[in-house]
Amino acid sequence: MINVSPEAKQKALLFLSRNQKVAAVKVVKDHSGCGLKEAKDYVDALEEGVNQPVNNLADLDAALLVILSQGNKLNAIKHYKDVTGLGLAESKDYIEKLMQFKVSGNMMQQSRDTDIKNITANATNNQNSPKNFLIKLLIIILIAAALAYFLVKI
């Protein structure tokens, strides 16, 4: 039994989806440390699974996220369209929703400390802005003018 990480398996599936079987075998061989024949047999088994209908959408989503992580939205749409048999518009919509979910998921993982640092930095920048300085200077001048007016009038 070959021990292949989920990431290596997804890369191999990605290469298979692009009809790059040799690259898929190389990925499996490099990541598992097995021999060439074992890697080829593993990829052959994966290839049979690629040609079957998708039963697990989580596996498909993982494969799509691998493609998207490489900055290749069009290939992700094509892969989804090929695997599911849906139309181009439906595939595009699904990939965009997947991208939005992934981005919002990453945003939720930001640490509280980072948010506090950002708030503090923004507050510091706002306090030292030239606009704030000019407003404070204008208020001081108006107060001084009002005091001078009242002193002269008395």
C-alpha cells in the first residue's frame, strides 16, 4: 500500500485531468518514495476514478482549490465542467462561489492580535494626519479670535 498525502493525490489528479499522466506518476513517486511501477499502478487506479462520475464533492472541491491556488480560474472552471458535465455558466458560478467561500474562510482565520494591530495603526495614522492638524489649528485660531474680540469689547 502506497502512502500518499492528500496534497500529492490532488496534484496527481490535477495532472490526470490535464492528460499529463507522466507528471502524475512523478508526483506520486516523489512524494511517496515508492518505485516507478507502484506509482504507475497507483496513478492508473486514480485515473479510473477520474473517469467515473464524481461521488464525493469534497474531493472535487479539493482538486478545484489546488487548481485555484495556482491562480488558474479558467482551468478550474474547465475541470469542473468536464467532471460534472454541467454547462459553462453553471461551472463558472460554482467556481466563483467556491472562491468566495475560500476567501471568507481565510478571513475568519485572521488572529485577533492582527486585527488589534491594524486598528491601532489606523488610529495612529489618523491622529497624525495633516487634515487633523489643520482642523485643530483652525479651532485654536477661532478661540483666540473670539477671546480677543471679547477682550477688546470690554
